Amino acid sequence: LVGVTDWSDVTLKSHFKGATAVISCLGNRQPTFMNVTPESWCSHEGNKVVIEAMKEHDVKRAVVMSSMGINEDWPPGEFHWAGKIMSLFFTTVARKAYKDLSDMEKAYRASDLDYLLVRPVGIGEDVLPTNEWHLQAEKYKDTDLTMDLAKLDCARYMMQ
């Protein structure tokens, strides 16, 4: 676990030496909430550095947190009314947040890395962990999903 305050810090890449995989959780927080500003969005810029560091240290695998509704997952959360709200956000006040996440995903696709994009829905600040998660294998068909996912359960899924 490495805290980063400056993506131009040349020592950042050294943390990847000897790694066999990377878990990146540089996804956006809720735009315009909790004092999150566009200046703090680091999905694309941060993951560009991660991808460079992975290549430099021959790390081949990445598990990467994104968000529901990005790129081919549009529209977000089609199985729940909150998805309509996210669609509204992503097409109005959160256009830059959407672009940041979309560009981040495109950077992984353009790389030669073995990556998994994780698009969690409904990560709640106060949701208690249950040690379970639900996957949507096919959009519009697998709709037995909830909008209440504990951060710890998302982390456990990303670690397996």
C-alpha cells in the first residue's frame, strides 16, 4: 500500500519491483460530494503511471477499480433506479469524472497487460461486510444485484 501525493515522484515506480500483480483503486469518489474536486480525480493520470511502472518492472497482471456505467457498461445500473441517477450525473455534473474513468480503462486496453476491470456498484460508507458479492456476467440479463456493497467485500473480491 503506497500513498501518493505527486504522480511525478520518480521514486513511485520503485514500489513495483518484485511485484507479480497490482491492485489499483484509483477510481473516482462521488463527484461533487464529500469535498471531492476535479483536481483530485486521478484515475487516468495515476493509472498511466501504474501502467508505466508495471512495464518497467515486468509486472503483467492488474486488477483495477473503475465504476459502473463506464464505456460498454453504459447505461449504469440498468437493474436499479439509482442507475438513472448515475446516468444523469455522468451526462451533466460528472462528465469529467466519467471521462477520467473512461480514459483510464482505455489506457489498460491499449496496454499489453493482463487486466481485470472491476466496476462495483453501490459501495456504501456504512454497509457492513457480508463476505459475498454478486457479478453481472451479462448486461440486462443478470439483474439480481444490489446497490449495497461493503468496501471490505469489494476489496476481498479484488484480492481473490
